[in-house]
Amino acid sequence: MAEDEETRFGGAFEPVTADAWKAKVGADLGGKTPEALARDLTSEVWIEALYTDAPRTLPEGIRPTRGWSIWQVVSDPHMHQAAEAIRAEVAGGVEGIWLRAGLDHGTRTLTAGDLGVALEHFPLGEMPLQLEARIDALPAAAALLTLAEHRGVETGSLEGGFGADPLGILVRSGSLPGGLRTAREELAAVARLARDHAPKMRAVLVDTRRYQSAGASVSAEVAWAAATGLAYLRQLDEAGFSLSDACRALRFTVGVSSHVYAEIAKLRALRWVWAKVVAALGGDADDQRMALHADSDRSSRSKRDPWVNMLRGTAETFAAAIGGADTISVVPFDEAVGESDALARRIARNTQHVLREESYLDRVDDPAAGSFAFEQLTDGIAREAWAELQDIEGDGGMAKALLDGRVARSITSFQQRILDSVANRKRAVVGVSVFPDLEEQPLEREVTRMRDVEVELGNELAEVSSDERHESLLQLAEAVRAFRAGGDPVDDAVRKCIGLGVDLYSVGTLLRTGRASLHVAPVRRIPQAAPWETLRDKVDAWAARHDQRPTVFIANVGPLAEHSARLTWTTNLFAAAGLATVASDEGYADADAALAAFAGQPVVAVCSSDERNVEVALELAAKVKAKGAKMVLLAGRPKDQQEELVKRGVDAFVFAGKDLVHELAAILEGIGIVQGGATLRLVEEDG
């Protein structure tokens, strides 16, 4: 039977126009327009409240395909504990391991034998393994090949990556030993090892996690990732690789925050921009598809109330999955406290299992496709990133952008926005700056120092004399000299040294000897909870020394119904700094009743309705100071009487939108709990 307009499901509804949607928004928001709710994501890209324009969609060939692989990062400094962590991850159903390992970061390893200890329970050749050895990528790659041969595993069956990423090293540490020329040579050597011995291993890593955790804009992240990838393609081209082989040598990894809309669009835009780059170089559809790994955001992890980090990890994993990451790893909830325990690692792992196996996030190709919001955000980020990429290329490329400070300047401008929004609580850190628990018991985890693991280093795969090792090092030195004079690459000499048990540090140092290192200001992470946790740590330390918690007396005068919201906000604010509060459950009848209840607390906060606030503060300020109060605050922002209030003894005003971190630091200094205020801690080591 033929369907007519009346019998079709869609015919039962009147068409809804864009004007009708805008009218509905206005009615629900008391006359506000959708434009009033828009907020800027970057200088040119906005998150709108209402999308009505038909979107441009990602080209079919580069859309993310359904599903992702569950990978987890292992980085316990003790190689034996790292081995047990890998055993648990494999037993728990992960499909790949990302091993951060080296002499001075992650799992401490010095020799191929040490790597063998860390990978004691890893099924080489049966599961992907991504190494992140940083400056020692070449000797680490040789060590993994040596280990595979020692175990009788065909190196051609190895999957994962070797992690050569010289520009990423420069970004994180601010130093590139041996300079760019040596880095290019080592990157090419790692790529040759992969091509000739382990073709399923991706030799090169384009890592932009540090940009994300430092506060860069999403479009800048995309542009810098593409510019870095392009720089590596050029280096591989100079080393004689075809474009197809060079593209297959790259893996991209990005950090993903819990800002779901922006992160989904960022991942999709990155695929789009990279496809355009490769297409411009003449690459076909297969070359244009990237291998994309997403790692959840370490900078969002709080030490206080770390259980909330589970929710952050879930949102980050959701964004990565919907954005189309090929592989995902989740930061355990206790990462900021110390070495993660088995429970935290299990929850991180199972976050992915639940979202994939129970929420079915892997059942649709590119699930964000067709959404006006996501398509327009993707398009906007991609366009802005493409313009930034063109500027970088026109100015000499990504290395020059790092060296001349272009990247640092861009990040600094966005960092300040983040710091401001954290300080005024517009960017809330749940459990820390909002809804803190004054009775919280700190989570205890082991924090390992380098000297604790030094005695474990130096394991051997086979018995070899020291003379043989010394001779192999001499041969490597001669190979390096010959290579720099135009001779053959040093790949085989490196493999021989590592195979004979020479340590990675000695091999790496020899490769870089005789060339000046490169230095720039490193890009530092912003741990968003840190400013508030600094305040709380200082107050908690004071409370422990004095066996009591400093208390704020809240003069909440008037019926509770008039000021309950302000009272909740004020109590929550002081708790974020570790200060207890005392207030009337029903509201004090008048200022005299509040004064009678005051018991000499060092801080008094007037917290009443807008109509009563100024009057109560004017009456109480001098009187409570006469009875022992050191500081008087007003919870609110009086428009015209601040000068008079200050004259009468009010020391500070706290209200939404103000820099509350520094205001509270000044209050703590005023009552003698801290000296010199409290400042934001930028993390110096990697995370």
C-alpha cells in the first residue's frame, strides 16, 4: 500500500523552524537569546547553545571506524612491579600495553635484560606493545628486538611502536641532547629497524599530550600535531622512505580532557587535517588514515578526594571513544598520589570494558557524524588549525615554532585563562574547590625515588664478558664516525652493542657525543587542582600541629530561606581551603544575636540576604574585632558601599567570579596560618 503524507510517521508533526527553536530557548531562559549562552572555545571557535545550519561532514574515507582497542599505560619505577602490573592488565582483558620505560622516567630500565624483566609476563608477538623510551628510543628499539630473538619470537610478529619522538622530548624536558641533526639520524635509524625487522611496529610517535595538559587550545593541539607529523615525514623522506612507508611509521597520541564536546570535535578535526596534509603530499586514502591513540588527562587528577577522578576518567574515555580513537588508555584515579595500586588500575581498565561491552559505544562508525553541533565544531577547529599549520610552515616548521617561542606564547595565553577560571571556581574541581570533605582521610600510596631502584638495574640476558662489550662500544664509536663522514648507518652496530648487554645509556650517549644539545623552555603541565590543594595542605598542616582546625564564624542573620544558597556557597568555599565553619541552623535573629554567639573565631564572614548584608556588616565588623576576630569578610559584592565597609572594618569581599584562591591565601596569611601566600605548583616532572 502506498504511503501518503498523512500515514507517514513524520507527517504527524508540524515542521519546526529555526525561529521557533529560538523562541523556545528564549521562553525557557526568561528572554535570553541563544547567543547569550555561547562561549568561546578558541578565539574563532564557539560552542553555541543552538545549531541550525546544515553541517559539513567528515569525508567518508577518513571517518573513524567503530570500536577501539583497550590499552593501558604501565610505568611503575620498579621493573618487577611493572611486570606484575602487566600480568594483571593482560589477565584483566587489555589488548595492548603502553610501557613508559627508561633510565630516568617510567619503569627504570638500563639494559635489554632489564626490559626483559619488565616484560616477563608480556606475550611478545601476540599483543601490541608501545614503547615510550624518549631519548633512548633507538637503543630501546634494539633492546626489544634483542629480547624477542632471545625468547625465540619472530620480530616480524611484533606489533605496537618504538616511540621515537625528538620534538616531543624537547617539549617535555626543554632539552634535546645531541641537537636536531642527531635526533633526525636516530629517528631514521629507528624507522629502518622497524621496516627491516619489525614492520608491524610503528617507529615514530607524534605525542601532543603535554600540549593538552598545559592548557593549549584544541585547534593549536591539532595544528601542532599535524606540523610535528609533517616534520617527521620530511625526515623519513630524506632517509629514503616512501610516503606510504613514512605514513605507516607514525602513531599519533593525544590527551583528552573531560570537556566532552571539545574533545570529540578535536579528535575528528585532527583526522581531517592530517588527511589534508597527506593528500597534499600525494598520499592515497590508505596513507591518509592515521593511527590515533587517546590518553586521559593527567592534569585533571586531584590528590584530594581522588575518587572523583573515576568520573573524570569515564568522561574522558567517552569523549575519546565517540571522537574515534583507535586505542585508548585511562589514567588510574590515584595517579596524582603515587604509584597506582591494583584496585585503581582495575577500575581504569574496567572503565573501558563497561563503556564498550555494556554501553555499546563501539557499535557505530563515527557516532558524532550528522550532529550539527559536532560537525560544526569539527569544521571550525579544523579550519583554525589549518590556518595555524600554514603559518607554522610558512615560518620554517614545527622545530622553529618551538625554538622561537611561538608555541610557548600561545600556551601561556590559554594557561592564564585556565588559571583564572580555576581560581574563581568557574572551572570547578569537584571534591577540591567545590564540595570538599573536611573529614577526608588522605589516600596513601608509595612514592618511589630513583635511588630506591638503582640496585635493581643492570640485568643481563646472557653471559657476555666485559671485554666483548667494550669492543662492541669501540666498534660503535667507529661506526658513528664513519657515518658522519658519509658512510653506512649505525643500525647494526647499535643492535650488536645492545645484544651484548651494553646499557642503553652508554649507547645513547655515544650516539650523541660531539654534538651540542638543544634547549628551550619546557612546556609544563597545569595540575588544575593544585592551587586549591596547596591552600588545603597548608591549613591541614597547621591543624595537625595545633590539634584543631581553624574556624570561620558565619554571621548568617535573618531567616534561612533568605540566604540559604549564599550560606551553602560560603561554607563550601571555606571548606575548599580547609577551614571549618560555625553558623546558625535557622539564621540569627539580628546582629546582636550573632555577636552573642561569636566565640572568638579568627575569621568572621557576614552572610545574609542582599538587603541585610551591608547593614549587618557595618554593625558587626568593629564589635567582633573587639572580641578577638582578626579578619571580617562579607559574602557578597555590594555595589556602592565597599569603601564605607572597609572603613568600618571589613577586610575582604568574597563572591562568585572573583579570584578566590588568592583571596583565601591572603586571608590565611592575615590570620597567621601561611606566610607569603600560596602559589600554583607547576609539575616539573613528567606525568
